Amino acid sequence: MRNGLLSVTPAFFKVWLRNAQVYVALLKFNIIPALVEPMLFILVFGLGLGSYISEIEGVPYIKFVAAGILGSASIMQATFECTYGSFFRMKIQNTFEGMISTPISAGEVGLAEILWGASRGFFNSVLVLSALLLLGIVNHWQAVFAPLFMFLAAFNFAALAIMVTSRIAQMEYFRFYFAGFVLPAQFLCGTFFPISRFPEPVQLFAWVIPFTSYVDITRSLMLDRLSWRLGLEAIYALATTLLFAEIAVRSMHKRLVT
Amino acid sequence: MVIQAKALHKRYGGVVAVESLNFSVEKGRCYGLVGPNGAGKTTTMKMVYCIVLPTSGSLHVFGMDVLREPRRIKARLGVVPQENNLDPDLTTWQNLMVYARYFGLPRQLARERCREQLDFMHLSERAGTPVPDLSGGMKRRLIMSRALVNDPELIILDEPTTGLDPQVRHLIWDKLLELKDRGITLLMTTHYMDEAQKLCDEIIIMDQARRIDEGSPAELIRRHLPPYVLEVRASRGLAADILARFPGFSHQESGQSLYFYAGAAADFDGILSAWPRAEHVLRPASLEDVFLKLTGREIRA
């Protein structure tokens, strides 16, 4: 318990603030490129591919895929921030070493990085959701809760990313992580088409990844299809997210304090 | 005692970085850790500021165990690391303010301290400069300012002047002496023996993970060497000739140089009159001679 989440004090928020300060200073570099991918997805899947598909699960394709676009934009932001971004701060700039030479603990740096990655995913989901609302793709009021679940999905991926970042010696290993996990998760977790299309073992595998639950919950909110099953999904997704965060925080401690 | 280390060990896998180290640091004095690269100096310092955990033995800073109270220890010390770890995404001023926040200083106090420390290190005009635009010497001075924002009782400096021009080195020396006069304890490493001799009250010589001696610069010189050194530049042939003619003269050979040691300058007259044209320097023994005597003059593979 000593170096895990329970050891973290509110001081961790100071590290989050440092990241936010840098983000704001470089705002234009951060916001515009982050919107390109989701806008491209809306164009490709909505107007392009969507025009060949009449309906999926009883709704126009673009309405179905909106949750997937939102989800993949969020997790990608969090993942990039907590892989390349965190690694750069940790190994190249030695910023973390500077932080832990003060009363800030290594676990606090770890949690702050995760929360920061999640925050970036959240900001992004708010922007993308606004675009989806403006375009009339999303029109149920429950959709305003979507960013909350996008925040949690991003938190989940940020924690996974910190688990990887705190364990690798060089950045090149991220390529394995992206190819082996992030990209498959981005496409196979019910983001762009229902996973019921898959053979059962693959479906099972998809449900193991908590992202599937987060996307499903978000989609249900956007399409106004609430059911009790979503509660179970939420419990599972939250529990795994917490578990990943605990592992990531310990792992960061082990990396920084040798 | 500000620092007390007893039988301190640090092992990384099979590699022993620090072995059976005993030392203590008294308040208000400057301690120097000197030794060849890889001797364990940086590891020792990192254990003091709680980012490296001892494998065994005990280490207390301000009377607190580094394993139990790292947060409270770190709150009271300032660190000048060997490698620049300033935040390149921020300006000079922001670097200090962000750091002050890590120490939990209230905003108003933080502002005052940062202004004071920038002024102390002659950086006030650079407050708005992004870190990547600072020169090497300015970065070093900024790291010094940063180490002072929390008004530390102990400052740990890992090679504070490596790679700096003489002006900045002298400025840093002045400032360190000023801090010592204020009663702040200093623990530093350096590869410059002139720096160690000038700043340190007490020197701990380390080699191959162990402490091999400790004392004030003057004591160390007295303990290990006669007061005078004659350094003669000599090819292998000339060296053999001199040594054949003056057997038994206390000496050391290294590369193209011969070092003779004696209790009085006049003792070298024989050598100098026999080879009047040999290139030579006659000087008092220095800390550098002691260092090289104890750790060897040769480069290790």
C-alpha cells in the first residue's frame, strides 16, 4: 500500500497544474491538430462510408458511429500524452526527477500524469461532442454525460500508458504497444461497428477491454437506449480503471525511486 | 548532525554502488565528496535526497530516516543535480514559481522568494526568457536559484560548476561561501580539487564505492604527502636516468611526468642541478596530488 494510490496526497495536483500551464501556453498547437482526426472520421464514416450503409441497429450509421469517434479521439489523446509525452518528460527532460527532489512523491507524479492524460481526453471529447451536436448528429440530452465516460475511458488508457512508460528503456517500445494494443482496441471495441459481428471468442476478448464498456455506455446515452446492463458495464470498467491506476502509480514509483 | 550515514550500502542488481559508507555532516559546514567517476558520489547524494533507496545500513537526514520521512526531509533541502533538469517548457520565472508550488509556498511568499533568488544569482533580467534560450552558465545559475526557493537548511550540489566559464564559477563560489556564512550546510561533489580546497571544510575521498579517507584539505595533504612537489616533464629515457641517479627519492610516474615529493624545496636541488634544462614546476603539494596518489594517476579501463 505504501507506494500506491493510497500514498498519494493532494500535492499531486501541483504536477497536473504544471502540465496544464504548459498546455495553455501552447494551446494552438494542442487544439487544432487534435480535432483533425475526429473531423476526418465524421467525414469518412458519415458522408463517405455512411452513405452506403442504410442503418446499423436501427439508426443511421453516422449516429451509431458517433460514440466510437468520440471514444477513439479521447483514448488517443490520453495515450499519446502518457506514452510519448510522459516518456519525454521522464527520460529526456528529466522533469520528473526535478519534481521528486521536492516534497512531491513519485506516486504523485504518476497519478498526476494519468489525470492529465485523462483531462486531455476529456477536453477533446467536449470539443468533438460540441461538433457532433452542432452538426445535428447527436440530439439526445443524455449525451451531455458522454464526456464523463470519455474522461474515464481516457483515464483508463492513460493508466495503461503509464504502466508501459514506466517500464520501458527506450521510446521505440511504444510501437509494440500501439500496434499490439492501442490500435486493435481503437477499432475492435465496438467503436465503428457492433462487436456482435465477431465470432464469440473475439467478442469475449473485446468485452474484457474496458473501453468496449465505455463506448457502449456512451453510445447508449447518445441514442437514448438506457438499460440495466450498462450498470454492470460501468462497474466493471471503473474497477479495472482503478486497478490499472494502482498498478501504474506503483510502477512509476519503482521507476523513479530506485 | 545534519546527515548521519552508518554502514550505508547500495546495490543495483549485482553492482555495488556504495559500500559500508560511514560519514556525518555537521550543521553550517561545507562537505565535499570527491572521487573518480563511478566512485559512488552521486548515488550517495541521491540517497540523501531520497530518490535512491539504501539497500542496507542507515541514513538519517535532520535526524529523520530517509526510508520513512522522505517528504519531510525533502521539504528542508535544496538540490542542484548534475544534469540539468530545468523545465524547458517554461520560462525562468515560471520554473521558479512552479518549483515553489511543489514546496507548497503560499503565492505571495513564493513571488518574494523567486524575486530574491533571481536577484541573488543575477538573473532578474532573464525572468521572462524561456529556458532553452538561456546560456549554460545561466541555466546553472537558475538551478541554483531554484534550489534556494524553499529556504533550505541543507543544499546538495552535484558538480555545480562543471563546464562553466571562470566568471560563473567564481560567482557560484562566492554565493556558496555566502550561503555557508548564513549557516546553511552544504554537501557537494566536484572533480576540481581547487574548488574542493577553496570551498570545503571537510573532504570525503571515495573510490570504488568506498570511503578511503576524510579530513580537511590541509589535513589530507599533511597526512599523505610531504609539503613540496617537483613535477618534471620527462620522456621514458630521461625518467629512467633520473631515477637511476636518485634511487630512493619519494616519487610517482605518470605518462610524461615524474612527481618527486620532499619536506623542503631545497631537497630538489640535486635533481635540478643535474638536469638544469629539464622542464619542471616546483610547488607546494596540493589536494590534487593527494587525490591522484590515493586513487591512482592512471585511467582505468
